[in-house]
Amino acid sequence: MSCKPSRNHGMTLVELMVVVAVLATVTAIAIPAYTGYVTSSRIADCQNEASAIQIAEEEFFLANNTYFAGADKASLQANSNNLYVPTTTGWANCDYTVTLIGGGTGYTLTATGTNKLAAEGTVLSITK
């Protein structure tokens, strides 16, 4: 009985090109989808932080019969008497500004995206 040694030729150029084409197709689909998921996640972080500011506004109003204003983390926290405590994630993606209306009987809360993955520009504006 004779056994012929098998010859391993490796991959042909056509097989290699098919693999590259499949990888390119998967990448072309996956990267935009991932970017979309990241953007929606960061916008949700901004909305959650805006909700925390709104809750602090209502608690402050119940105690003081007026709302508080601010244009950055420190002023919002100080002006709310520490009812509002900023999170890292919300401020990493958006800046928040609260302006008073009618001498403190109302307010406008504006969340503005700070990077392309958080939808640069105004993400939301709430008037109470």
C-alpha cells in the first residue's frame, strides 16, 4: 500500500477576495448601526439628567415657592441647595441651562448636545 503525501496549497486568490468582500460588507453594516446605538444612548443620558433637574426644580419650588436657575453644574447644584446633584454621564454629553420665567414662577430647561455622538445642538427644551 502506498500513501501519497497530500499537498496543502493554501488559499487561492479568489477565496481570499471572497473573505475580504464578506468582511467589508459586515463592517459597512455594523459601524453605522453601532454609531446609531451610541447616539441614542447618549441622548437618553441627556434626557435622564434633564429629568433629574426637573425633579429638583419641583422639590425646590415646594420649599421656596420659586424655581432656581443656573448655567453650569456648580451653579445648578448651589442654587438648588443641593437638591440637584449632577451626574458624570449626563454632563459628558450635554450642557444644561435653566432660565427663569416670570420672576421664578416658571423656567425653561435647555439641554444642548456637546459632541457629534450626542446630537450636537439642542437635544431638548422644556418650559414649565
